[in-house]
Amino acid sequence: MFRDNVLLSGGTPADKLPPSQLTLDEQLPIRLRDHLQRLRLILPVISVTVMALRRQNAELDEDIASVLHQHAGNPLDVEIDKIEALLGSLAAARRTQEVAA
């Protein structure tokens, strides 16, 4: 499902090939973007759950919301940032290789 969106959204010609026809180096950015998109879809679910628990204003709900935010939402946000940075590094390395060639 997500791969279709990535492949249809443009990118390099290698990004438009089916994954089975790509080298591992060419598949890596595609798979990372797929993973990143799935993580980005999870983050709002956590945020909405935290907000709903806090609005209920029950003692345990606030504790659960805090734990969920601290141990799921924040770490997920960090992982998203790391993958975005990695994709940026891969794109820069690819551009450097293309210029050198």
C-alpha cells in the first residue's frame, strides 16, 4: 500500500522500478521511506490517545497518558527524526556519487 504511494510520487528512475529489480543500495531509501511513512501514521494515533486519556480527567488515565507519551510518543518521534536524517545522508551521498561519475 505505502510502496505504491512512494513509487507513484516520483523520485529517481530507480525509485519507479519494482523493488525486485533494484539493487540493495537502491532499495534501501525506498524501504526507509516506506517505514518512515508507517511511523508517521502511528504517531498521531498515540497523540490522540494521550489527549483522550487526559480529557477524561481520571487519576489513572493521566498516569497512562504520561507513560504512553514518554515511552511511546517521544521515542517514536526520535526514530522518525533519525530515519529522516539517514535518508538525507543517503540522498547527499547519492548526489555526490552522481557528480563524481
